[in-house]
Amino acid sequence: MKFSDLLTETIRFAEIPLRFEPGAEEAIVEPVTELLRRWVAIHDPDQPSDDFDYGQRALVVRLLEELDDAREIPVSDETA
């Protein structure tokens, strides 16, 4: 599953009914994804110096790839 698909599905099945025109879910996905991309990128260590920093950088890279739909999100039965 791609991140944008997961976000669109979440918006579509939100408890608060969304009264938008067709395609509104996709219109919401873009700004929310950009917000998340900026938030995740802030946590990328500038100059990693130890195993923790390198691990954090690897996680940041992976999350950014998921946000860009370049990598599938591992989805469990609980989130599907």
C-alpha cells in the first residue's frame, strides 16, 4: 500500500463525514503529505556521528520514501 492510498482511505472513512466534491480526498492528501514530509525531514541528523544518528537517518530516509510513494508501507491487518 502506498502512503497516499493509506491517507486517502483514512480520510474517506473518517468518523466526521466529509462533504466535499468528488476528488476532495486527493486534494487533502497533498498538503497533509507535505506537512508530514517537512516534519519527518526535521528529524534528519545533520552530521550523524554514532549508531543512533545513523539509525535515525535510515528511518527518516525510509519514511520520506514512503511519503513519496517510492516504497510500500508495511500494513498489518489492524490498519487495513
